[in-house]
Amino acid sequence: MAHTIQQSYCCFNHEIFRNNVKETLPKYYRLSRKIPRAATIQCHQPTTPHRRTANTYKPSSWNYEFLEFSGNGNHVTVEKETIKQIEDEVRSMLEKEGDVEPLTLLELIDEIYRLGVGYRFQETIKRALERMLLQSSKVMQKIHNSLHVCALYFRLLRQHGYHVSTDIFESFKDWDGNFNTSLAMDIPGMLSLYEASHLAFQGESTLDKAREFTSFHLKNMLSKMDEKSATRVSHALELPFHHRMQRLEARWNIEMYDKQNEANKLLHKLAIFDFNMVQLAHQRDLQEVSRWWKYVGLANKLSFARDRLMESFFWAVGMVYEPHFSKCRIELTKVVKLITVLDDIYDVYGSPQELEQLTDAVDKWDINMVNHLPDYMKLYFFALYNTVNDMAYDTLKEQGQVILSQLKNGWAELCKSFLREAQWRYKNHIPEFDEYLKNAWISSSGAVLLTHAYFLTTQNITNEALESLNNYNGLLRFPSTIFRLANDLTSSRADIEREETALQSASCLMHETGLSEEAAFELLGLRKGLQLAWSKHMQKIIVEVDSKVKPLCGQLAKLGQELRSKVQIWDEPPEDLRQLLLDEVVVFGV
């Protein structure tokens, strides 16, 4: 029988990450080290509830033996001195002062990011951009004469958090305020303007017009371009650079790269070495998290749940790829795996009563409540409880900060959002779009991922940072909304194969307005809705928030967008996964 939704579930508590630095860890936090305690738990259920089937989930494409590799076989041995020498040469180009053409410097910075080595030069790039700002009069002369320089200047400054007005594009407009149609033949300039338009803030009509103008003309010009230009333009039109997953984009650019001059050769060489070396670090991380996944045993005991370790690690790399964030990737993979199993419990297996019991147990974070759970939920709750408490313990040990309140409250809100969707499903209730999205941004799991990632990548967590999490609702909400809408675009096929009525953005809008599916996607649409969420997100992370949190929120949103253009990752792992984690980059002549 369907259960009535409790009134307390109707509104999201905007203070779910309330600070409580005086809280002490539960005495059972090390339960995984004292597993015999589980022997006192009663493991029987008087009745067997009706289960929804999940037999359309395909088995994992990867087995544990496959994961027990010792390396990616690239046999690339590069001494640290060699890497440092290349870095120093590239850095000297960035630090070169004097009569340096703005376009030369801007293109060098852009290439560094596109080739995936930007993390090596963050401070140097920042200083180079600051020098350029001090030479604004010289730069402005170049900007007014070149759409490419103007758009590249705007994009790089804005993505680094500098205030730059869209007024710099006025010289490229006609008397009616529209972009001059004569610009359509300037492919580099049009492509740069197209990329810049995706860093728009809400209400910036100039960039909205730029996006429509460049999209239209670039599509029309594709057949007239040379092969190289057409490939790059098609790639950008599919998904712009700022929306893509950085590591996959780096590989694509490395393989597409045209070695034109000495600087490019250096960058290309560095990018190849960097990609393969970082890939080795990722493989070591994957080995470690594979051992953890086998240890917790959920894949064997909970046969209804998706066993997708590689895909989960792919998500973690999508958020944090830098080699020095190894621990973050490992722990984030655990979080993604626990979210995936939790989603399957609520979505395909748990009965209404069981789901309420699990939600209550997670909300109270009380190990004694495990006795009231069915056997399969006991296993899951232990895995969640131990993993999250261990993360909190490590942070307490290393930094002296108690973060358990923030972590467990994030999981509690996630369970409540999953429960609300399950209750809607059991009642055959299709909410209005606003009601759906108010819950769906939480059920996207974005807030849980970002909260864990923030603590795992921040070296010096302060009391002020913990307190500021209470004000991060908007910061968490926008990338999570993007993540949700993007996921809704890609997940409908699996739901159709399971012959289920998909409770997603489009279905809610269709039910509310009577629109067709195609019209709902357009009107909302999911496309316009995504762009609006991106505009709000860009303004939030560039203008309003702590610089330490910006990269994480940006990566979550990019990951959601990246998955839009891929097949359903859980059912058909994309070739990108192999290219990112297993196959070395081999480019002859470097």
C-alpha cells in the first residue's frame, strides 16, 4: 500500500550542513574493525515483500581480475628532471615580459588548458593575466581589431574570476545591436565567441545573442571548412570546452594537436608525458578502491544492485583528476558506489516500509537501529556507516576538525529525497515540474559528492569554512541541478527498457502542460533549463564563492554535461572510460 508523504518532507532544509564542531564521533565509528559485533544482530524477516525487478541491468563489463593490473603498459619512463625542464621552458614563455603579443600569450594559455596541463601552471598563468590587465591600453587596441583576441581574452579572464564586461563586444555589433553578419566568415573568431558565450551570467543578453549567432553560422559553414576546422567546430558545437570533462578533453586535444612551432612541440610533449603518468596514478587508485569494494562485499550480497566500480571511478576522475588528489578519488569512488547501491535500493528493490526504516536509520545515524532493518539493508547500512565515519575520523586525525555532522546530514537528506520519489512512484503521483526539481536536485546526489570532495581536497579546514557551508545551498544547488537535468536527458532509455514510467524532468513537464516529449525538451526545456542553470552557476562560482570550492562545483557540472553526450554509462560503458583509464597516449614523432 502506498504511503502518504509526510509534510516535513515537502521543503528542503537549507541548513542541512549545519556546523557542530563540538560533536564527538559515535563510539561505534570503528565498527569495521570490530565486526564480531554484527553477530548480535537478528537476521530474519517475518514476511517477504513484493520486489520490483531489476534484471535489465547488464553485468559489469569489468571483472576483478582485470582490475589487478600492475600498470597501463605504456613503458614511458620520464625522469622528473626531464619533466621539470619542459615545465621550466613553458613557464618561461608565460613569464616573458616586454613586447609580447596578447594573442600569442592568450593562445598559449588556452593551449595549456586544452592539453590538460593547466594544473601545473596555475600561479604562473594568474600572474601572466594580471600583467596583461596592467597593459590594458595595448590589449584593447588588439581586442577591437580581432574578434578572436577579444573573445579569448574575455573567456580566459572570466574563467579565472576577473571582472570583465560584455561591453568589449560592442565594436562587433551593428546599429541594431546585433553581431555583424560579416563576422560569419571568421571561423577562429566565431569559434572563440561561441566558447566565450558559455560563460554568460544570468541576464547577459549580449552573450545569449552571441551563442545563438555563432551556433547558427558555424553550423551553416561546416561544409565549407577544411577537415581540421570542421572537426574542431563540430566537437565544440556538440559540447563547448567549458562544459567538458577536463581529462577526456585533454586526450582529445592531444590526439588532434597540430605541432606548428617550438612552443607547441614542448606543450605537446609535456601533455603526452603528463597524461600517461597521471593515468598510471589513476590505475593505482583504482586498484586500491577495487580491494575495498571486494572487502565490503555488497556486489555479491546485493545481487539486485548495479556492480559498476569502473564507472564509479570514472565519475571520481571526472571531478578530481590531478595526481596529488589520490585520496580524494579513492574516497569519492566509495561515495559514488554507495550512492549507486542506495539508489537501487530505493528505486527497484525496497518496499515502502523498508525504505522508511532505512531513511530513519540514516537520519538518526544510530548503529543500534540496524536491528530493525531487513538483512540486505543491514549490510548496506554497515558499509555506509563505517565508510563515512572513517572519512570523518581521518579528517579529525589529520586536521583536528569534526566534519561528521556535515557528512551524515548530506546522506540523510539524500535518503529523504530518494524516499519522496519512491512514495511518488508507489502513489502513481507525477509532481509538477517545480515540485519535482525542488527534490530532484538533492536526489541527483550532487550535494553529497561536493560536500565529501570539498573536505577531501581542502588541506586546511577552518571553523569559518565549516560555518560557511551553511550558506552554500545555492552553490550546491546549481551544479546539482545541472547534474540532474543532464542525467534526465540520458537516462530515459534504461527506464523504457524496464517498462517503467520515468519520473524525470520531461515527464513532469509533459504531465503538467500536456506538451509532447519533444516540445517539453525544447521548451523547458531541458536545454534551456540547463543553460539557465549554467548561467546562475557561472555567476555563483566566479563572483560569489570561496575559490577553494569553485573547481569542485565546476567539475560536477561538467561531468553532468559530459554524460549528456555519452551512452547510458551504467548500461553501456563508453569507450571514453577505456581511453581515460587504460589506454596510453601514443603519438609518433614526439
